[in-house]
Amino acid sequence: MPHPRLFVDVHVLQTVPPANLNRDDQGNPKEAYFGGVRRSRVSSQAWKRATRMHFTERMAADDLATRTRRFSGDLAARLRRRTGLPEKSADRLANALVTALGITPGKKQGDTAYLFFYGHRQLDAVAELVAERAAELDALPDKELKKQIEELDAQQHFRSGQPLDIALFGRMVADIPALRVDAATQVAHALSTHAVELEFDYFTAVDDRVEKDQESGAGMIGTIGFNSATLYRYATVGLHQLRHNLRGDATDAAGADHDEAAVQGVAEFVTSFARSVPAGYKNSFAHRTLPSLVAVVVRGDQPVNLVSAFEEPVAGSSGIATRSAQRLAREHAVSVSTWGDVPSWAGACHSFDAESAAGAELTGAFGAPVSFPGLLSGLREHLSGRVAEAGAVR
């Protein structure tokens, strides 16, 4: 019996000062029209990458993945370290393995024709397939080498047991269905809860020598587009899909460990999604802030994005974050009462006064506020209980 469908929705409100988090083709902050007005926008791709990069600060490198065109070159480097083969021989074996995987080689030696998302342990396992026979295989003619490599079934190491970042964000390989991984996570484009206007920072860079010699003129003149906004950010994780991606073909005993890893993986995602910020122009704007609200809702029906709370833009020049929080709380409450889909669990961490109108509405919608570590602890406890409960009735 498969585990039940469980979706973990993450709702974030975050106020960002003047910044250019995610630029468009003109170098200006990305925007979108929503509710008839122009909004600040940060693409889902930008925040997913920021989330993945946040993982690298907290997790062992061997447990992570890399997305690159230099897949063949990385494999060849591993073969050289393990076998002592000369560079040309290692490149030949790596190319044979990449061809057997079905991945199209690139124009440049060591490259593939497209980005490939691979786990570090997965690549190590592929290298181990030929490590002990490396010299023997390298001595074979091309036709026989191709036959021997194909018999090793290198694809097996990419079909299951994915590292956390691939299990969460998926892997798309258009021409090799066996290597695709359905993402367990969906991330929406972040939108400001209110209308914004694009502004420009006119700057000059001073030439230190010119200034010392008391000469006139700037060393450089330019402009940078920016805006500031209270952003609504939303993502959802399918625990059942994450469990499947991590577990693969594991036995029941090993599967229990993967169930625990899936629960912890959700907590890792919520942590990195909440704490990460895209790095565009970070040195110019120092825009790192923490969210004013992180609400997590566990549902068994379907993911629910609450952006409709802001279809009518929040008005005013002050208190936008507070009014946005009230809108979000009301939208969640209305969604539950209208559709009758009561979440199995909800929790929130926020910086609003619990005695204020906003604090009261948030408590009514998501429960009494807790610290961020407390939010993660409650989420893990609930998900572990649901997984254990499902396992008991299998």
C-alpha cells in the first residue's frame, strides 16, 4: 500500500529593501502585472537556485548534486584519481560511459550538450563500475569497449536513491526518460503584495589617483535599476514524491530510513527556502533580510497557493507587511471554510505582536506563533507520525 499523498505548503512574507534580486534582460528587477498593477517579481528559478546554494552551506558535499555541462569531464577526473590512468585514457572511458548513458556529448571535450544534474555519490558509483578494469577496458578497440560498457548498465545508478536536491527539484533529460526525476517541490514566482515602481540608482565611481591629484571627473558613471517590496513567496513539497525519489528500489528495512530522510528533507527545504535570498547585486544593496512570516500547512488534498489574497494590491505607504499578513490569514481561513479541506497540521513563525489584530488573525488561521526551530520541530513530529501511521496499516 503506497504512503498517503501529503503536501507541505510553505507561505512566506518577506520585506526586502531597495534591491535588484533577479534582473531581466535589461538589467532591471523582474516585474509582473497582477491584479491590474505592476508588481515586483523574483522568478521561481532564482529562488530555487538560492535554496539549493543554501543547502551547500549546511550539508556534506557527498550528499549533494551538481548541475553542469562538464559531466563527462568530472567523470574523467574521478577516473584519473581512482585508477591513475593518463588523461587521454580517462577521457576515453568517460566518453564511453556517457555515451552508454545516452547523454549527448558536447562540442568541447569534457562537456555534454546540455546541463546534467548528477549526485556526487552517483558519479562515484559510475566511476567504480570501471575502476578495477580500467586498464583492461582502455586496451580494447572502440567497438568492443562500447559493448563492454553498455553491459555495465550505468543508468542504474541514476534511476533511484537520488540526493536530496535532485529528489526535491527533479531532473529533466528530454531524450532519456529513464534518467528523469519528477520534482517533489514546486516553487512559485515571488510577487510583491502591492504595486511597485521601478527606480534607478545613479552612481559614480571615484578614481583614487585623480582625487589625490585634485583633478575633476569620475572614473565611472552608471545606473542600476531597483525596487523595494514586501514579497509573498510560496512553495509546496509532496512528501510522497520526495519519499519515492529518495527511496528508489530500497528494501522495506532501508525504506524506513528513507522515510525518515524524507521527513528531514522537508525540514531542510523549509529551512533553506525561508533563509535563502537570491544574490543579485548583493554587494551593492546588502538586501539580506529574514521573513516576517513563515507559515507551513500540511494538506492531504492538494497544494493551495494563497496569492489570491493580494489580487487587490495592499495600499498605503506604511504597514504593508502587517496588512499583508492579515490578508494572508483571512485568505487561508476563507479557503478552508469554503472548500471544507481542513489541513492535517498548520504552524507559523512570525514577528508580529501576538496581541495585535494581525497577531490574532494569524493565530486563528495557523495556530499560536512559535520560534522557527519550534516550527520545524512540530512539522517533523507531525510528518513522522503520519508516515509511521501509514506504515502500520500497510
